[in-house]
Amino acid sequence: MGQVGAVQDDHQPDGTYRIPSTPQWSGRPGTWNPASPGANSGLHVTFADYTNDVGVAAAYAKTLAYYGAKSGDTASKSTAKALLDGMWNVYVPNGWSGTMPNGDAITSSSTFSSIRSFYKDDPAWSEIEAYLKGGAAPVFTYHRFWAQADIALAMGEPRLTTVRQPIEEAGRAMIRLLLEEMEEGAVAWRHVILRTELVVRDST
């Protein structure tokens, strides 16, 4: 994809945020020159709408947090924190009030849980209370739980054990094989074995 300018989320001091959702492209990309890639100045994008979906926001915050940790970019770190903080806060302007469908009162002092008292009716609520008091961590099985899982991972993801793969070496090997085939015609299939490295981190 060409360079079309930075796209940033729109997060406000009150905790609300908007993330670009549906892109609309116009123009054409420039002619590709691998020796000197252009900026695609003739390619443009605008956004038809925005989203405040918590799963999207959490995934975006996690990406920003990783990028900020690696690059040292403070704006990425602060934006990630603002998005995560915003998902936990309930913003009701002073003087506004209302009632949730379940009867919970909505006021400027409402919290996430105060307007969702029905959570306490869940059969597993006692397990959560026991955990908060120092008991064993509960185990739940949910269907389509990705948004909540992304929030949890963004809030405190451990450094994951992984296998470091030699990406650059694999790319060079692939190009060598491609050039051989271009110069010599069909070549025999072969296996190329590259060295990998196990990187042990906190999740092991």
C-alpha cells in the first residue's frame, strides 16, 4: 500500500474516541520502481465513517503500545493509554440523567458496573468476587469473546515466548532461487533449511 499520509484516531479528554472505519480511495498509485519507491502522491484516501468499537480500539491500543515500546515514540504510548482509559470510563455530562433498560440510574457519577448491575446476576459472579478477594482465578468459556479478550491482552500482555525466524535470510534465499529459475529455466525442487532461534520470555 502506498504512503497516503498518517491516519490518527480522535480521542478526547472526556474519554470518548473515534477510529477511522471505512476507507474510500481515489486516484491511482504511482508506477512501481523497486530501486526508488515513490510516495504515491496521486493516491488519496478519506474515511466515510468512524467506529468506537471496543475490540477495534483495544487492538489498536495494543499495536500502538508495542510500537511505542520498540521505537520510544511517546505519542504512541500516550494514545494507547488514553484509549484504554477511555474504555473503562463512563462519561455523562453534568446535569444529564437517565435510566438503563434494566432500571439502573444514569448520572454524572455512574460507573461501568453501576449501570450494569445485571452482571451480578450471572451465576459466575461469585467466582469473580472470590478472585478479587484473593481466591483462585476463574476460568470462563465464551463464544465470540474477542473484543473483551483484546482488551485484556492490551491491558497487560506478557512478553510472549516465540521463535525468531530469519526473515531477511529467507528473502535472500527466495530471490536466489527465483533468479536461478529465470536464468536456467525449470530447476529441480529443493529444500532450504534456515536456522531459527527460540526466544524464551515471560509466557514460558
